[in-house]
Amino acid sequence: MIYFKRSTIFTFLLLLLTASCGQNHSGKSRSLASIGEEFSSDIKSLDINSQAIALRICNALRSKRSYWHTAPVIGRKATFQVNNLGCNGDSMDLDIETKISSTLMSNPIVFDSLETAFYFKDVITEAHGPLSSVCPSIFTGDTPLEFYSKGSDRIYTHFSKVDTNVDRLTLKFAEINSNDQQQVSGYKVYRAVSYDIVTSTKDSTLLGTAKEINQKEGCENKSEYIFTQKLISIL
């Protein structure tokens, strides 16, 4: 029979506790939502903290759309660094030069190029893109839901602070999750996209820009597709 001293057991437990604390994702986490994360079918509104961050983001996006048309920034060159890690483990890195294009202030803005590789071409603003139904409610002081619907899917909006100059919008694309009786038991995330948006800067050209976009999606082989797009410059 093996005997352990109390001091030995205490030391072992202390080591376990220290190790578990080291795994705690504290601080400003830069990871996306976990694929497979589940939500209930309940209908909830954004909390106060999320609304405050959403207001900063929406204001920055509105300022960008106005400034880019009046400065004008439309017609200038934007360069991105793109990294793509595919489901089979293959990776691709390239720089993409684009032209910032739009016809009217009421029309969407795009990063236009002849590049055939995937990149986020549409410019997110308060009027166009994933927050086009959220920002109007934020501006009027109404409380938006924490998700909006696209077909049978739900797209959950999560707002967080990255640092003093950048806030993050994370979109969690979730499909219906059914129980054994084929009843809707909730929603499961199959894709996540995050936008790190500049909400405080002295450079009006950069205010409201998505300095980094990250996308993650589950693959059939149980691996993950990961995509990153970083804004290098606007000249």
C-alpha cells in the first residue's frame, strides 16, 4: 500500500491549481468563437456594455463612410495582407492591392481588384454590411437583439474591446440544432468572423477601418479553415 504525506498531497494539488489557472483566457483574448459553440433558442437583447461598444463602432463606421466620400478617399489604393489556411492544411500568403470604389454615398463601398483569390471585398459601414440592421437601432437608442436572422440561421453579434483604439465585432453564424425528437433545441456555431475596427484615432482616413478580419469555419474532416486579412496601408 502506498502512503502519501499531507505535504506531498498539498504540493500536488497546488501544482494542479497553478496549471489550471495558466489555462484561463484572461485579458484581451484575440481568439475567435469556438466552432460548435451552442446558443439556446431564447430571444435576448444586447447588454449595456455591448451597446456602448456597438455605439462606438457604429459612429466610427458612419464617420468613415462620410469622410471617404467627401475627402475623398474613394479612388485611393488600399493594400491588404491575406493569409489562408485551408481544410487540408495548405496555406497561402499574398498581398492584394485594391482600389477603393463607390459611385454614390448611398451605395456600398468596395475594395476593387482583379485578384481572383478570396478576400473581404465589401467595406463594412453603418449602412452596408453586417451591422446595417443593428446601427440604426443603436443610433435611435433602441436595444437591438443579440442576433439577426438569415434564412433559418441566426447570426449572433458579439462586441468587445481590444484596446483603447480598437473594438471588435464578432459574428457567430449558427444553424438550427435539433434534439432526438427533431425539435429545435438551440443553435450551433459553424462559422465565426471578427472585425477589429479602429474607433479612436487622429487619422480620419483610418477611423472606422477594419484593421484586421479573421474568419474561422469548421471543415468536413473535423479540421478548421482559417482566414486572416490585415490592412497594410491606404495611399
